[in-house]
Amino acid sequence: MVTDDRLRAALTTGPFSLALRLALRASGLSLDRVQYRLAEREVPVSKTALSNWQSGRTQPERAESLRALAVLEEILGLPERALSALLGPPRPRGRWLTRAPNDMRADQAWARPDGLLRTLDSLGTTLAAVDRMSKVSVQVVCVVGADRVLHRVEHLVVLRAEQAGVDRYTVAYRSDLGEPEITAMVGCRQGRRRGDRETGFTTFELLLDRGLDAGELVTLAYTMAPGSAELYHSQRVGASTRVYGALVQFDSGALPVRVYRRFQSSVGETGCAEIDVRLGAAFTAQHVESDPALGIYRIGWDWD
């Protein structure tokens, strides 16, 4: 019998990856232990495969994987077909996909996606423009001054072109405290920008040095300058991301009373736990994830 409310809801609405992740957490079993129990029942599954299933990077499709999934439901104490019923159609084959199944679209990371859609429309484009490049690695450094203002957010990203001829990267930023500027670009230059005052969205085009081949990787660096008293930075992480890292640098004259991190599997998820992050001797706090789960990652701070 499933008693966890979040797990019960995920088993009803999905997606598969979230339901599996919550079921594993509720069971108290490590991936190593689950792998061992599956092997005991002669349906071996690698730890990497289990990790990919719960992160949404892949899903069980082959006959042997589906047999293992049925046993996994027993191991986790779930009703028969509780997880398998959440599986969508098999993944489309082919090397370069626009978006993996269960991936989070750009408009699913904010409570007011209409503003994002309006800025994209004013650029003469759609959400598909955001998906033409996937983030393989995301590293963010937030610099907070003695005046408690978030002066800059430095981004270093490794991107992969999902189709041939991609020559720009679309960046969206939302704030209720003012429009940011983009400065200190490396490997790109700023193109058009559009804002939506009602929702606080600003959307930028970063123009690459040249068009890319499908699957080609490129590194870009750019700095966002909010210049406002923001209290957190949030980042959407999709299926392609292998490394996510966020670091906050505080001025020694203005240290927060608390720094925390938070994860949401969707913008509508509530009651998410806030985990304290220790401030180091160099007045920095950070959160780094390898093979992060799909969702929204926040690092935030409180002054009192």
C-alpha cells in the first residue's frame, strides 16, 4: 500500500522518472541494493541504467528491461504495473533528437510562461528555438556585493547543436526586480533582445561565431547583470545535462544568515525541502550535481 502522498500522485499522473525516483526514496533502498535484489531474481539491471531511468535520461523499452521493471515494482512494494503503466511510447530512434521524452520544456520552468512565449514571438520564433541547442554542462557563479545586490551571474555552458546550421543560442531570464544586461561574452556576441514587462521576462539571442554541425559541441561564456536585490538563482536542467554547478560569492562585509538549495521536479511542485548549504572560508557556497535529475535547481540566501 502506497502511503506517501507525493508518490501516490506521481503514480497517477507521472512522469515515470519522477514516480520511480520517489518510490526508490520511499523504499529506503540504495541503487546498489536494488541492483543486487534484481540480480538475485535473475533480471539483472546495471546501476547506470537504474540511475538513467530515475533521472528520465532513458526508460525501459526492451523485453528484458520490462521484465525487470515488473520485479522492481515488487521490490519497491508497489502495485502490479504501477510504474510500467506510466511508460510512454518507445523513444524515437536516431542520434540527434530535439528533446528527450519526459524532458522539461523551457515554458515549464516558470509560473508565467506566457511572458516567455510573447518574447519569443516578438523575435519571430517559438519554443523550438530554445531546443535547437542542448546544455551538456552548466556552471553558474552568482556574485553578491556588500550592498546585498546580485551584481552578476556568470555562466559557462557546454552546448550541443541538435540540428545542422544552428548559429545562435536563446537565453531567457526572469526577474520581478528589473531587466538584466548581458556582458562579457566569450565565443558569442549579443543579438536581439526582447522584454515582457508584465511577467519580468527578458529573452536574448547569443550569436555564435559560425553555424554548427548536428551534434557539434561548443563552449560559451556570458555574464548576466541583474543589478537587483535577488535572493536566489534558479536553473532549469534538462535530460542532456551531465553536470550542473552553482556557486554564490558573497562580500565579506555582508554575509547571509543562511544559504540553501532546493529542487523541484516541476514548477507546480510544492512543499519542496530546503537544504542548508555551508558558507566556506572564502565566503562562497555551492551546489554541484553529476547526472542531475530533470527539474529546477535553486540556490538561495536569507539576510535575516
